[in-house]
Amino acid sequence: MTTSARTDTPSPSPTPTGRAHGYVVAKDKQALINRMRRIEGQARGIERMIAEERYCIDILTQIAAVSTALETVAGILLDDHVNHCVRHALASGDEVVAAEKTRELLDAVHRYTRTR
């Protein structure tokens, strides 16, 4: 019986322009999904706290926790983007693709830092 090598990420499929779509390449995608589910639960908890007229400082503490959790997810995704998408675009030698991925990265960093 022969086995083929398994990869955790699919090969990008080309777009009509011939460029590849990006994929989340997190080392543990399920861990990111689990983090997002916890964040979703925390957000619902904050909604309940507001409805129950809980103490403002307690609500603000939970909001800070959700913000930190989201920043962690964003950091993981940004690392993946740099280490996969941008690195491969630069290594491809295609200046147009490299410029596009560099622009995307800078735009993402600017959006992320504007919200902080």
C-alpha cells in the first residue's frame, strides 16, 4: 500500500487573472477556530452583562479581554501572511505579484495600527 504525502493546506487555485488565492496557513487552524469561538462566547457574555446591568468596570474588563484575544488572532494571521503569502510572492521573482503582496501587507498593517 502506498501513501501520499499529506499537506495541511490546499494548493492555491488560480483566479481568472492567473494569480493564486491566499489561504490561512496557520500551523493549527483548528486552534484559531477555537479561539474565535471563545471570543464569540465572550462577546455574548458582554451582551448579557449589559442586559443585566452589571458593574461597568466588570464589563470593561471583559471588553479588554475580547480586544486582547482578537489582537492575538490578528497577530497570528499577520505572521502567517508574511511567512507564507508575502515570502512566496517575493521568492517567485514576479515583481507584479511581489508588489501586490507587499501593498496588501502594508495596507493590513495600516488598518490594524489605526484601530489601536
